[in-house]
Amino acid sequence: MLVVAPTTVDAPARLGLAISKKCAKRAVDRNRIKRVTREWFRTNDLRGMDVVVTGKRGLAELSASGLRASLDDLQRRKLG
């Protein structure tokens, strides 16, 4: 999974999701990934950030807690 977060000046945070069939074959898996990502986005203070999340192969095999841990790790590395 890749998170790109360019900064903007004092604007509300925005989220973009691109989870394709290559990432997760079943619609239920793609929707779960999006739901968990949206929940993570709402619970973190990301003011002034535009966050784009694209799925990579193998993402569907992660549990919800594993996905949140991955997003938290990416946030620490990318956003500081």
C-alpha cells in the first residue's frame, strides 16, 4: 500500500482511495479495505494533508487490525 500526502496550507484533510481488482478480487474485500481506511482517516488528525491510498497485491489478506497497523506505520514514515 502506498500513501502519498502532499501538504496544503491550512485546508481540511482529504482522502483518495484507489483499491482495484488486482489488489483484492472480491468486492467485499475491497469494501472492507476502504471502510477500515476511512475509519483510520477519521480518527487521525491530518489537517492540511491530502492523502491518497492505493492498494497493492496481498492487501486483502491483512486483517483489519493489520491494515490499521500498516496505515499507522506509513503515517509515521511519510507524515513525520
